[in-house]
Amino acid sequence: MKIIGISGSPRRGGNSETLLGETLAGAAQAGADVLPVDRLSEMKYSGCRGCDACVDTGKCPIRDDAAGVHRLIRESRILVLSSPIYYDNVSGQMKTFFDRLRPFSKKGGRLEGKRSGAVIATWADGERADYLNALKVYTEYFSWFGDFIHAEILGFPDMEGPGDAKKRPDALKRANELGARLVEALKRE
């Protein structure tokens, strides 16, 4: 089973991307085939144009780097999104990309087979229930895309500076365990 990780961090190797890497490592240890991380900050893609072409076809007509990621999402059974929290939501890169996932919610585009997924986020403040509530929206949309039997949110507060995730063994462990859980959920089905 394949897993794809999509990083919405504008920083290469930032905290959310570090924890995404650890999640993918945990999934690999549990038996998943890990596809390379897609870094949205290094891709060229535009936002959804609202053309509704995907309503009938299940495919987005925009030909840019997001189209390649769509193909990899279809090949994967596990989808993990990671992003820092900026102004009470995911990064602009992730929000723009997430809007481009609309074809998966349409009749011809829904993902086949059982799947699992997660959203990982980091932020500088302390514990914030409102941030977790904002992230919940994204995992709820997974059910629009297909039969996601398992979806989780993993939030990491107090990560203000670059490299903070690497100094937090507890966070690295939680991220690794998340990867294993995502795989195990599908193995049980």
C-alpha cells in the first residue's frame, strides 16, 4: 500500500515537514511504500478556477504540477497533509492546493477502495482547541473524496522556530506512531 505526504510549509525542512517525514517513516516501518514528499512551495500550480469541468469528468482541466499530485493521490491508499498554522488556518499553499482537490469529491473522481488519512499541523502558540477545530474541516472533507475509514488530526503547539520539531522527541514519536496507525487501520479492513 502506498502513502503520499504533501507538505504545505513554505520552509524546506520546517517543523511540519519534519513531522510529516517522521509520519512517513512510521508508515514505512509498518509496511507502506512511501512516495516522495510533494512540497507545495516548490510546485507551480494555480487555484481552482471554479469552471466546474470536474463536476462531470472527475478531473481538473488545469495542467500544472497539481495534476501530477492528483495522479499520485489516486495511486495511494494513505494521504497525509502537513502545514504550519498561519492566521488560524493552514498555509496559503495548502489551502490553494486543497481547493484543487475538488475533483475527488465529484461523481467521476471519487477515490476507489478503503483509505486512511491525516492532517499534521504545527504552530507557535500554546495549546489551541480552535486550531484543532479548523483542521477538523480538512479531515471531514476526506470522506467526500472516498471511503476514508480512518482519519486523524495531529497538532503540535509551541513550535515557533525552525528546527523546534527536531528538539521534541515526544512530537517525533507521536508522528511516527501516527504513520503506523494509518497503515494498521487499512490492514484491519
